[in-house]
Amino acid sequence: QLVESGGGLVQPGGSLRLSCVASGSIFSVYTMGWYRQASGKERELVATITSGGRINSGDFVKGRFTISRDNAKTTVSLEMNSLQPEATAVYYCHADAEVGPGNYWGQGTQVTVSS
């Protein structure tokens, strides 16, 4: 189970931190990530982080978003800075097993960037 928090309304140029808490059984050997889906668009990769700490991110991130994980707290976080209106979307936490089957999605958290 994945439970996200931290979404909300922020002004352009502002920051938000999203968090996702995972059940212990689906964290330690899973690649964790964040995806987003804007209204009328396909879901896209924001960033992923493997159990070993290797990070992959979407081209639009450009250093403004930072993904991190705390294995002890089974939490993956996404720090988003310099947010612009185009970042408005539902952000989803994702867990992908690195060995064997296992693919989970959170319920999503809305991020709205608007003045």
C-alpha cells in the first residue's frame, strides 16, 4: 500500500514537498518513483529512485525537483522548487519490484500551481 501526502495549492515560484509512505513489504527491494498526470494528458515520469539510490528523472525536472528515499521510514519524497503552472497535475507514487512481480500505485495527490 502506498499513501501520498503533501499536495496542495502553491503560487508560481513556490515549493512543495510530496511524501509517500509504503508498507514495509514493498519498499526495500523496490524502485520507488513519482509520476504525474495533467488534465487531458498522459501520465508521465517525474523521477524514480532504485533501492541502491540510482535516480532517473524526466527531462523537464532540470534540477528543480529532487527525489529521495528513507529506507528506515519506508518513505519516498519529492521536493519541488520553482514551481510553474505547467506543473499542475495529480502526482502518483509508484513502486516497481526490482526482482520478480510487483507493481503498485498510490491514490494520487493534487498539485495546483496558480496565483
